[in-house]
Amino acid sequence: MNMRITFADMFSGAGLFSAGATRAGMTPLFAIDLSKDAIATYNANVASVGIVGSVLDEYQLPEVDVLLAGPPCQGFSTLGRQDPLDVRNSLALEVPTWARRTGASVVVVENVPPFLRSTKWRELADCFERDGYMIQTWELEAADYGAPQLRRRSFTIASLIGEIEKPKPLASPHATAGEVLSRPVSDGDAMHVWPTPKGVAAERIKLIPVNGDKRDLMRLAPGLCPPSWATVGCQATDVWGRIDPDQPVNTLRCTFQNPSKGRYLHPTENRTLSLREGARLQGVPDNWQFVGRPYPVARQIGNGVPVPLAEAVAQSVSDAIQAWRYRTAA
């Protein structure tokens, strides 16, 4: 017995979570996101099953085995304001409704780790438990599963088929940013673009040494540094920082082409990461083409689940469903 395992993807974005699921052998039947560019990217690279819309609206949904959901994390992320009143926080509570409507046996809700300690997560878990689902939570580091990126994510697993085994980290050493950034990019790749630094930004970047950051600028060229940097002191030391090629890159945010937002400068070249390089650091293959202008594309990349991590989670779910089917068929 090896019947296909189907899934739907809420808050799908460009489809990085779905890409991991398809690598694990699952078949996508439905995806939804508010962004027309993200859905265009999804349909071009994953499968033509995505629609533009809100999860609050009514749709004719297919029956699926698995429901994936990555509700907005801005209200929970330590990189944001962690606003408990953010209206987007409540969107997570739509997931149990969609689980009932699709008949999903397993639901996977991905978010930042603080989500697991929020009141909204407790409400979500209560909804699932009332519907008979068993709840598990995992906090997984993307670098442990083959992504060249330090990105810790939470996964809430709601299951009607019993416990699902947590994916085991890879035994091999972590992939590094240097391994990814040293690979040549095809000539004419429309994704291999970055903002051209000008003025003060260009002067700053030229002065930042290997593995350096704003602290080096403050030492070498204080005249290029705003007074606020001295006030902030030892905080936010990664901004205007060069990527360490010998380590996984720091969490790739939507603003990874802005050096003032993190350690996103190329290790040796005087520029930020290109869109293609950002996609590679998320585990996206080079045959993917993203739809939209540069910043919306960067958002699609930065908002996604690293594909190797998504694949590891989906493989554990797939294995559990296949094992459950064997048991119930015996």
C-alpha cells in the first residue's frame, strides 16, 4: 500500500513549505494566500492549485490528508513588537475550522517559537483537542536539517492518527553560507540582483572587514556613524555586518537586502545578498523564478520555511500516515 498523501496549504506564501512537502512525496491540492505575486510564484513552481484570497472567506475545499498552515508571526516574533493585540494573531484560530472542512488527519502549524507560549496558541490547542486531535509541539533549528541558515521555528502537530515521530537532525556538519555563496550563478539569472549601494551606504560597506560589522565602522570611521549607534552600544551588533562564510547565515528576514537590518553583507564583495543567493540560503532550487518586484520577492523568500526543514517535517508526517494506513488495513 502506497496511496498518495494529499495536502492543502493555508497562508502558503510562495510555497516553500509546500515545496518541502512535495519533496517528501505529498501531493498539493489547494493553496491560498493574500499576495497575488506569492500565489503566482506558487503556481509556477509548486503546482497550479493556488488561489489569491483570505482564509476568512468561504471556498469549496478539497478533502486532504494533511493541512499545512503558517499563520502570520509578526505578533509573536522577537524581531517584531510582539503585540498581543495584533489583529493578525487571531488568524491562527481559523486553522481548526479548515481542518474540519478538509477532513485533515494531520495538521502542521508553523510559526516562531514564542507562538507556543502565547494565549492564541493555547486557544488553538484547545480547539484541536475538542475535535479529538492529539497535540505535539516541536522547536526545530533549520541548520540541523540541512539548511545553511540559523532559523529556529516551532511546529504544532495536531493528529488524529496518534503520535508522530519528531524528525531527527542530520548527523553531518551544518551547511555553511560560504558553500552556498561560492557556487556560480548562471549568466542572465534575473534573480541575481541586489540594490546598488550609494553615498554613505557605499562608503560604509567598503570599510567593513571580513566578518566585521557596525562596531568596526564605529572604530574606523566614526564620522560615517549616526549618534544613535553610540547610544545603543552593544545592542544590534549584527547590523551592517558581513556574513561569516564558515557558518550558517543568521535568520534571513524579508529585509535581507538592507544592510541596516542584519548581517546580510556578502562575505567579500561590497554588496548585500542577491535575491538568488537569498533563495539558495532558504534551500530553494535555482530553477525557481519568483514573481514580482525585488522587495516583494525578498518578502516571499524571507517569509518562507527553509525547504530542507519543511521536507524533514513533512517526511515525518508522511511516514506516520503510511504506517497508520498499514496498521488500519491489516
